[in-house]
Amino acid sequence: MQKRLNKKGFTLIELIVVMAILTILVLLASPRFLGYTKDAKVTAMQQDAKVLSNAALQYNIKTERFPVEYEGEKPKVATDLSTDVQEAITKAVGADALTSVAEINKDAVDTDGPNKTGVAFSDLIKNTKNDISNYYIITEGKSSGEVFYSENLENSSNQVFNGVYEITTPVSGD
């Protein structure tokens, strides 16, 4: 009876074959995973816009104001919009909306509104993934508006998204 030698480890050829197979798999799968990353960013932006629009709606119902800075009775219009953002807003909701784009104020507290409720907008915001300073509210009167994301995001199909979500409250007499 002949003794079998215990071979420990792999041969160089076996390691090269395994590395080649893994390389091929990574090359095939990476474009798909990169597409999922783009889609995840778009989805996160859309969810944040939806969360902010719901929070703005709640704030508006409780305070009869939007969570933005005011100049007298009207929301202060954002003047620092880039050309890309202006074009995206014009394409999404029309050129006249540019005169009513206001920056969301996450620190807004109703201390000078009609009801002086003391409601803080930051208490109504839950679980946003992106920085709130990238979002704007396009106000339209006292009881409706839209939340808009200021950067263009592309998904894996190269469609561009900005995240416009309508806010409409059941308040009569704008």
C-alpha cells in the first residue's frame, strides 16, 4: 500500500483560473450595480421631496404659512438659483413659477404668523437622506405649492429627475 501525500493549498494554475473567472463576473456585474446606485439616489431624492412636501403641508395646515422666510405677507423669493435649476423649474412647472421659488427654512418656527402656534418645521421632518438645503418650495398662494430638488439626477436609463411634488391643502379662499 502506497501512502498518499497530503497536498496543502492550490496550484498556481488553479488560482489563475479562479481569478480570471472572478474578474469576468465583476466586469459583467459592475455596470448593473452602478445603475442601481444611480436609481437609489433618485429614489432617495424623490422620497425626501415627498417627506418635505408632507411636512410642509402639515406646517401649512397648522400655521397657514409655508416653512420659508417671509417678506411681509409674501414668501421671500430665492434669487441664487442656477441656470440649470431655472430651466428645470420652467420645464416642470412653467416660467411664471420662478417668481415664487422660496428656499425651505428647516428652522422655521411659527412665532410671527397669524396664529403664533410655535410649531417648528424641523419637528415635522423625519428621515431625510439628502441635505434639505437642496430643496425649494414653489409657493402658489397660501395653500398650495410644490417641493423641488435643485440638482438634476439621472437614473440608470439616463432619465433626468428633479423631484416636483405638489402640496395642496383643503384651505378655501387663496
